[in-house]
Amino acid sequence: MLQKAGWKEGSGLGATGSGIVAPIDRGSIKPGLTGLGAGKPDDVSAEDDEFDIYRKRMMLAYRYRPNPMKNPRRAYY
């Protein structure tokens, strides 16, 4: 995409070509340190009781319900 805009490999970014040359590194991510919401709330685990399993199954059914009128939906979960 940048090449279509006139950028050449090895040159810097910007109108004068004086910007950064190396791509930005995303940094190191420590394993096990994920943020809030990284786990799926609808995954059934071994310690779930009948109600939790039912609730998670209904949450999935609600998320993937048919939408024949193509109305926009809100992300509740």
C-alpha cells in the first residue's frame, strides 16, 4: 500500500522521506499477563454448574441469533 503512494523500501516515511525507516516493534508481551476480557466468557469449564452452562449456552444463542432485517446490533458481551 505504501509503495502505491510512492514510498520506496529503505527510505523514511513522510513527504521529505526523513521519517522513521525501521518498522515499529510491538514490544515483548509476557506470557500469562493478559488484559481484562482476554478469556471468552462463554467457554464452559469443569467447575461450572448446570445454571452456568445453560447461561453460557443462551449467551451464545443470543449472540448468533438470526438477523433477517440486518439491523445493527450492540455488543453486549
